[in-house]
Amino acid sequence: MLKGENVGKLDGKDIWWFTLKNGATTVRITNIGCAITSIHTSDRNGIQQNIVAGFDTPMEYVRNPWYFGCIVGRVVNRIGGAIFNLDGHAVRLSVNDGGNHLHGGFEGFHKKIWDVKRVIHHATEVGVIFEYISPDGEEGYPGRLHVQVKYTLSTENRLSTSYTATTDKRTPVNLANHSYFNLSGFCDQRITDHELVVHAKKYTEKYAQNLPTGRILSVEGTPLDLSRSVRIGDRIDQLAADRGFDHNYVLDGKAPAAVLYDPGSGRVLRVATDQPGIQVYTANWWDGTIKGAHDWPYLRHGALALETQAFPDSPNHPEFPDTILSPGEVYQANTVFEFDIQ
């Protein structure tokens, strides 16, 4: 089932709230920030609950300081010093994170009202394609970037996110969805009892301000080793400098890339992607000041973000996967969130 609801206008544009539903999963999406606002799945007793952080209404996504559910870009994560060199010229971006550029800037893709390009209503899947055209110079980025994001929900409880982009000037592109998951449906206000596997033997080392050093190190023998199932709460205290996980893993290429499990509810999330990295972030700076759709404050370690991506600060690290898109090329990226019960 697919249902679209026009909930008003903002800056002269229609605001939409779409409901994608199959027998076991219901996903709601708004065109403000192209954000996933809720995902309802069943636990082992058949009880449906919303497993992502978010707000009750689309209009609340105009102010979304923690990036709940949205698409972030043009570049997810940080660009050091808000500057990079492109073809012999320094490109200066907006500075919105200390001295750095974070998640596309002050008015990144998470703040945009995306156009609804097309709805998809097939026997095996339903979905929506959103579109945004980022003008040349927006937040400092060169080139007019034409972006489409396609969300589809299949009858096999798979939520697929597909990205495409083209440009008329060389520019970095690295898009991601920023949903935060708590598989208990936030009945447990922290995800410390969740168990996590990430199929990665390496990570990108970082220093102050969460910027990568350029070195790729082994996770073996460190608290970052998630190659086997780990209770998240057993590792968070060992990562005091970050107050928890906030690290980019270099994926091995296995499918799924990551598996999250909540023993209490039995819910399982599998994440598959064609991207080389995944940022694991345990909401280390949530402070209880935001009360979302679950009707209680969102607390530190209240959820887990699994941001599939190229590596942070890639434009400043030629040794990292290339994120520069040229005219005539098509940026493509795909991530699948699969929901299950164990």
C-alpha cells in the first residue's frame, strides 16, 4: 500500500507525508529533508512499534538538529577546515562545525524541500522518488547538482534507498541516510543491550574534531572490533574520548555489512550497501532536550546510526575512495535495510 498526504505548504511548496506499507512493515517519509519519519515493525510477539527516532509531524523536520532520518549531503560527515583542493584551486565551504564543514552545511540537503518526482506502486514493492537540484555555489560547492533519492519497500521487509546524481562541474558527492535505530521501539531508552556486528577488519583512524588522519588501521584487539556479535554497552565505556562509537569502518564487502539485534524484542536489522564505509554512531551527544514521536526525551546512547558512505574528509585524502563527480558521470549508491525477527 502507498498513501500520500499533502499536509500543507512551506515556502510556497507542497509538503508531503507518504506511507509505505506491506504486511509486516510500515514506513513514513516526508519530502522535508527527504526524511524517514517512522518505521513500524513487529517484535517476536507481533507487537508493532516505531524503531527510528523522529518527530510526530513533517513540519517539525524544518528544525532537525540531530539529523533524524534525513538525507545528508552534498557530503556526509566532515570536511576538515571546510576547505579542499580541486583541480588546483581551493574550494571553501560553509563552516558549521567548529572550524569544519559537517553534513552539507547550514542548509544542507536535510533542510531542503524535495520535489516528488514519481510514486511507485507495484505488486512486490511501493515507493517514492524524490528530486532536488542544488545550485552552483550552494554552501560553497561547485556545480549544479541534480540529485534523486528513491525509497522502496518490498514485500520481503526490505527498505531500499537508491541515490543518483549528475553535475555540470566537478564536485564531491557522498550521500547518506541518517536514521537512528532503537529496535526496542524505544521501550528501552538506551541501546546498550543491543548486539552489533560490522563486517570490517579496519577503520579510518581519526584525531581531534573527528577528522581522519589518513591512516587505515586494524580493529583487531581494540574496542572497535565488531567482527563478531558484541553487546554495545560492553564497549561504549572503553571509548571515552568519543563517549561511545563514532567511527568509520572500512567494509569488507560482505552482505550484509552490519547486523543489529535487540534480544528483548527479537527484532533484527540487516544493512547491505555498495558503499566502502559505514559510520557507527551511538548518539553520544543526545542530552534529553529533544522529545520526539516516542513521547519521552531522547537520551545519550538512545539509538544507533549506521551511515553507509565513502570515507570522511575524502576530498582531502587522495588515498581514500574518490568522491569527486565529473560532468558526464552518474553518481550511484545503494543501501538496503532489512527487518526481521529472531
